[in-house]
Amino acid sequence: MSTGETKEARRDARNTWLLSAPALIILTLAAAGPLLIMLVYSFLEPGKYGNVVWEFSTGAWVSTVLTRDIFDGTYHLADAHLTIFWRSVKLSLITTIFTFIVGFPTAWFIATRSARARTALLFLITIPFWTNLLIRTFAINQIIRNEGMLNTFLLYLGVIDEPILIIYSDFAVFLGMTYVYLPLMVLPLFAAIDRFDMRLIEAAYDLYASRLQVLRRVILPIVKPGIIAGSILVFIPALGAYVTPRILGGGRNMMIGNFIELQFGQGRNWPLGAALSVLLLMIVAIALMFYVRAANRDAPHG
Amino acid sequence: MPADAVIEARAARKVFRTGQQTVVALNDVSIAIRKGEFFTLLGPSGCGKTTLLRLIAGFETPSSGQILLNGNDITDAPPNLRPVNTVFQSYALFPHLTVRQNVGFGLQMQGVAASEITDKVKRALSLVRLEDLADRKPQQLSGGQQQRVALARALAPSPEVLLLDEPLSALDLKLRKEMQSELKRLQHELGITFIFVTHDQEEALTMSDRIGVMSKGSLLQIGAPREIYNHPVNRFVADFIGETNLIPAEVRNAKATIVRNVSIPVDPASPEGAHTLAVRPEHVRIVPVSGDVPLTAKVGESVYFGTDSHIQLLLADGTEIIARHQNEATGGEVPPPGTEVGVAFAPGAVQVLED
Ligand SMILES: Nc1ncnc2c1ncn2[C@@H]1O[C@H](COP(=O)(O)OP(=O)(O)OP(=O)(O)O)[C@@H](O)[C@H]1O
Ligand SMILES: [Mg+2]
């Protein structure tokens, strides 16, 4: 290679960097900046009336999972915190699985319609996004609360004598999250199924596969990228959900999001809130790593 | 039922409805395909070849009629319960599986033991000469290689009947010729019944034991290539298979009158009345004008094809005939345009068509 060529290559590289610099700076400030602040705050002392005191401390991190006995000073696992973590992970997982079970047939149905019907159906799927999440969640509240539409209707029919207690339970939160996140599962699944070559079904069927085998051995492995994308799009926001557990779960059935908010509000423990936020981020990152690796083990190349 | 039929269709009819339109894709087709033969379905686009194949494979059920396998009615059996495999025109290879896994798929679904699968896959891959590419994904193969994987995949479970829907149409001419002889070789070696679909008449003539010519959902003629070529039953078959001169004529008493007062002898069993005569260009001879030759024509344009030339001849009433003239090394001359020549037909070459 001649020196002229290296010089040219170097100039190209420099230009590339210069051109992308504005975007990179904004990304760094907007994405990494707040995270960095969180990380720093999580190693400080809480102030009396909120905010932080600039003194290094690992107290917040310790108290994410441990509590100190006020009498003898020994440390125990913080059961209340762990319950909240566990509820968050459990509800998010169940929501992800359930949105997949409901979303897959829906996406399949849409992808196999005529071009015109397809556009209309996809349009319908996006309608919930037109209204604010808060309002939609209150609408669900209206339906399932004890004097809500569902109970009133069932009482009127005489199917039940007393209202069914749905609201302010884990189930209510699950129901709300499934409703809110379903489109996020359907859309990537639709995109994957739309690209799927339906002739492969006949090929598999011709080669002695039963209907179930066609689904398990051909369809699911090929639309897997869509399943992964949908699961990520549902699981991550579900894990950090705030509005839904707040309105449908009441005060008792908190998820991590509500717990973090509590620390910055009434709890007046900003470092703990910051530590919990970073912890949430780490849980998500680790979960993602495992999931993607497991899912890619036998995914198609290219 | 013919004793040696492996697949039989009895008055198979298929009607598709799309909105208000109904399409009769197959119009009461009856056919018996013999065990171990290379049978070709030949016809223009849209004549129902794929539809017939899909009825045999089980992807569609006939609107009426029956499909039989070895004498048993399988009309309503799903594809996974039929010992019939298909090589799809689009290949339809599984993109998430390697070549080896693709070829082993059918055996795996049948629940064959792993060691046996390994053996059979190896054998199928060596049949199509693809052992070296066994661990690639289909996307990493050329069109011809993918085609052979599709073939190996369909052959591996040792089906009784192999259906091939225009498997060569996506290949270039050279590869196509190669695959044609490859397919013939495989069919000989394995003794499996092949039902092959094409709209290429040359491919059909060179490869088949028997050909079924289709048009607009109906089977017009079934026979060996030679029979179909030399004795087409009607205008459509004569015109579709090879090149043919179609000459209107009046047939009476084993004589066909072509132009005023000129008649030529035809098969006495021929139908009488106004009919069309079919004569292949290679059976048309240009001879010197003489009293023995009643038919004369004016030479028109000629087209040079290398080994032979096609010479246009115009009869007195304007009917156009093409004669094939063998080009010899010594230069058997082509008469110049405008020359008045005599025209003779090889004995037995003139065929009176039903319609
Ligand atoms: N699923 C379907 N719905 C409606 N009409 C159909 C369907 N499948 C086939 N047809 C119609 O049936 C007729 C026969 O189609 P078929 O695919 O059997 O033709 P073909 O002989 O295989 O043609 P080609 O050589 O182009 O593949 C065509 O007119 C086609 O439009
Ligand atoms: Mg076809």
C-alpha cells in the first residue's frame, strides 16, 4: 500500500468521526450523562429533606438488599425489597409470556390477510397509542374495580352475588400490563411472520411433519428474531413499569418503579433510589445477555 | 384400474373461487401413472399442472373425483401421511437448517433412528454429489446447488413417488442440461416413480417415458414422446410439441385436398370432412417441378440455423409451409427466393387432426 493511500484512508476516518461528532456528543450527554449522575448519587449520603450530601458512602447499596437491625446492629436480608424485586420480575415474565401467547396468533392472523385488510388491522393495533397511558390505565381501572363495569354487569346478570375482587392485586397489574404491552409484542412478531415464506410450511408438511412439528421445527425457529425483539420490548418496560402498578396495584402491590419513586419522594432517600435504579439497569442488562445468547444458540445465520 | 398404476387420478376436478370468479383449474382429469416410470406433465402456463401435482401431494383436495395410491383412496389423506415427496419450484429449503439437517428433516419427522438418518443422509448427499457442502446453510449455496439439496431432501425418505414442479426452470441452459441427465440417472438408479412438470417441450421429449399434454385444465393426450410427436391427436398438441405445419384440407376417401385439385394420400382411418393436416418441417421435401409432383410452391425467406435451414414455401392459395433443409458440408444449396419448386411429403408423415 502506498503512503498516498494511507493518508487518504486516514483522512476518510477523520472525516467520519468529525461528521458523527454532534450525534455522538448528544448521545453521550443524553444517554450516559443521567446514568453517570445516578451512579455517583448512589454512592452518597442521603440529605435530611431529600437531595444528597456529598460524602462517600456504600450505605445505599447495602440497603438495597439488606436491612440493619435497629437493636443489635446486625444485618438481615431486606425481605420487603426482595419481595418487590421478585414481584417485578415475576409479573414482567408472566406478562411477556402471556403477550406472546396472545400476540402470536394475532400477528399470524394479520400477516396472512390480504394487503388491504392487513393495513387496516395494523392501524387498529396502534390505536391505543393515541391516548395517554395514564388515561388508558384509568379506563381499565373503571372496568375492573369493585363497582366497575365488569362487576356491575355480572351482578346484573346474576352470575355472581358479590363483586369479584380484581383491582389492587398482582392479577390486576398483570392484566393492565398485558393490555398496555400487547402491541409491542404483536408488531415485531408481525414483521417476522410477514417475512416468513409460507411455502416452507408445505415443504415441512410434505416431509412428514405433523402440524405441531411444523410449528415447533420450522415456524418458531425462523420467526425467532421477532420473538426476541417482542419479548425485549415487553419485558424491559414491564420491569420498570410505574403507572400501571400504581393505578391497578394500589399502594401495596408495588413494583421496582414505584419503589424507586418512593425513595425520591416520601422516602427522602435519593442514594437508595439511585442505587435501585442502577440495580434495575443491571438486572435488565444481565437478563438480556442471557436471553439473547440462549435465543441465538441455533438461530439462522445471515 | 391398470395393475401397475402407483398413482391414479379419477375424474379429478378442481375449481377455485376468488370473489365472484370461478376458475376450473382441472377439468375431470383421469390418469394412471405406472410404477417406476418417468412421467411428464407438459402444458402452457396456467393449464393446471401444478394443481394436479398439489392434488397428488395432498396440499389441495379435489372439488370432485379421487386420487389413488396403489389402489387405495388417499383423496383426503394429509401430505404428511402420503409416501409422496415434492421438489418445489422455489426449492423451499429451510433457511435455519444446514444442508445436512435439511436432507435429514423428512427422516427425522418419520422418527427414524439417528444412526440410520446419518447413513441415509450421507447416501442422499452423495447421490446429488453434495457431500462437501453438507454443513453450509442454504443461503450459502448457488441456485444449482440449492436445487440439488431440494432433490436430496425429497429423495432421502425414499418416497414411492417423487413430484417435481418445474425444478429446472430457474437454472441457466448449461446447468439445466446437466441436471436433466442427472435426474434421468437418479431415476434409473433408484427406480422411483417421477412425476415431472415442465412447459418446455424439448425437456419433456428428451427425459420422459411418457408425457401427458395438458391445456386449460384438461389432459389432451398421454403417450410416449415419439407417439406424441408423430401422432398428435389435435391441433393444440401438434402445435405445442415441436414445430408443425398446419394445413387446412378437405379429407375424403383417404385423400386430402389441399389446394385446388391437388390431393395427397392420407391414412384411410382418418376422419373425413374439413380438417387440418399436420406435417413436421423435417418431413417436407423440396423437389424439382415435374409431372409426378402435383403440389408446387414458391420459395420465400429462409432462415439459417447452423445444422439446418428453415425454408418458407408459399402454396398457390397463400398457405405457408416451412421445410427443414439439412445443411450439408458439401453445401446442399438452398433454392433462392422466388423459385418455383415441387413439394413432397415423406410417406406416412401427414397427420389428419381431429380438430
Ligand atoms: N389458489 C388458487 N386460487 C385461485 N386460482 C388458482 C389457485 N391456484 C391456481 N389457480 C388457477 O388455476 C389455474 C391453474 O393453475 P396452475 O398453477 O395449476 O397452473 P400451471 O399449469 O402450474 O401453470 P405454470 O406453468 O404457470 O406454473 C390458473 O388459472 C390459476 O390462476
Ligand atoms: Mg405451476
